[in-house]
Amino acid sequence: MDDAKLKLTSSEIGTLWGEYINGTAVDIVNRYMHSIVEDESIKAIFVDAIKTFGKQKKQIVAFMENEGFPVPIGFTETDLFKGKQRLFTDIFCLNYLHIMTLHGLLGHSTALTVSVRKDLREFYDSCDNDAKKMYHQTIELLLEKGSFQRDPLFYPAKNPEFISSKDFTDGFFGKGRTLSATEIISISFNLKKSIMSKTLSIAFSQVAQTKEVRKFLTDSENTADGQIKTFSKIMQSDNLPVPKSWETEVTTSTDSPFSDKLMMYHIGFLFQAAQNYNGGGLASAMRTDLVTAYESTILKNLMVTKKWFNIMVQNKWLEQPPLAPNRKEIVREI
């Protein structure tokens, strides 16, 4: 069918709306980092990232306007305070871009799977290709600078093996078996994301303008730190290395480059996204201590996001996504 005859579905407009809000938030941070980065090779990648989103943003706006949906406000230049003291080192900026590229890859892939219209599928396909290019660029540069954190290495077994004991699920108090390669995928990934959340919470709490926001950011830092300790202890009990922290990549600046609205949204986004990854880790966990750790983490993240939601709504910082029509309200109006 002609794409012009196919209206956007609720899922399609929802992904466009989310891509716009999340994209504009990250774009503001990218613009700030581009302004402070001194390393020319890192600066060049940020130039590519800013240009890429600028192209995608125009396409998202066109999709929404053609369907008669209002374009979200998202985040704009008013959320960026230029000329402020630098808050991050160059290498943290590169790590940030790498982690956010991972988010983009997963987001584009999800959006593609719920899209029906050919023009929208082609758009997300191109977004996915752009993100894959950026993913390769950030990894290559991190490797070049000796700053890419690889996951633990395993020594190969002689032959394939089958699970032969019910003790395979036992992971308490040093009993049972060591971590499997499939479990380490989620643990390592979630550790890196928690380290990013903690580091940004530290940085943002230094520069936040209101007491309420500073308190929330300090609490979110403590929550992320607790989760880092939980999963690091599990890794270290099997003598496996854990990803290094990035706290020292935050300067002592108290000069805010961002609005409180942007910083709050960014931390909330990371904690909400973490729920998906922790859920995936829970689903793949085959040790009881891992199951318990993921369940606890998910509950604690829910508490953080509840506080986040209340502050965002109270300050009118949270835009409402498109809603399904309320048939009962329509009937009352007749």
C-alpha cells in the first residue's frame, strides 16, 4: 500500500515521540561536551553525532507534522548554559557517547520492530546504521586510547558439557558453581550502566540549582553505588575483574552547564532504561543469588523513578505522550 494511505499506529507515534524527547536530551549534552573536549579525534566524533541527530530530528518532525501530531518541546538551547567551567574530562565524554550510542542502538531496533509503514521502517533502518557506525567509531577510539573496558576472559573447555546437578542454581555463601558466560553478559553490561548513572549523578548534584534536585541526585548516586557494590561482589567472589569507576573523570566545578530539568530527565531516563536491562538479567539468571540481586535492584530503581516522577510533575518538566482517546469523556461532552 501507499505509505500516504497508512496512518501511523499508536506504537509508531509512540516511538517517534520517545526518539524526539530522548534524542534532544542527549543532543544537548553532546553539544556541551563538544564545546569542552580538547582532543581533536574525540571532538570529531561529537561533530558526527550532532550532525546525525540533526538529520534524524528533521525527519521525526516531518513524520509527526504530516500526521497532525504536535511536535514535543523536548530539550532546546535554553537547557544549555554555554561558557561554563568544564564538568567532565575528555575520556569521560567519549565513554558517555559510547554508552548513549548503545542506548540508541537498542532504541532504534525496538522502534523498527513495531513499525509497519515502509518509510518509517526505512527511517529506523538508517538510524540503526548511523548508530552502528558511531558504535564502531567510539570503540575504536577507546581502544586506541587504552580506555575501553573489555569483559572478563575465559579459558576454553575441552568439550561441550551438560548441566548435571541441581546445585547449578546455588549461588549463596560461596557454594555452587561459578558464573556462566551468559550471566556475565548482563552483569557486566548493568555494571557499566550503573557506573555511568552514578558518575552523572555525582556531576549533576555538584551543579544542580535547587535543593530538591540536589537531594534527589545524591540519593540516585547512593542507589547506583549500592547496585555497583552488589554486582561487583558477585564478580569478585569468582575472581573476575569489574569495570573501573569514572568518578575521577568529574571535575570539581560547581558551575552548571545544564538546566535542572535536563539533568533530572537524564538520570530518570537511565534508571528507567536500567529496568529493561535488569529484567533481561533476571530472565537469564540461573543462580539464586543473582535472582535475588536483580529483584532487589529492580525494586530500588522503582523507588528512585517514583521520586523522580513526583519531582518532574511538580515542576511541570514532564511532557505527556500522546494518549488513547477517552471514550467516556467524549460521551459526557455530547
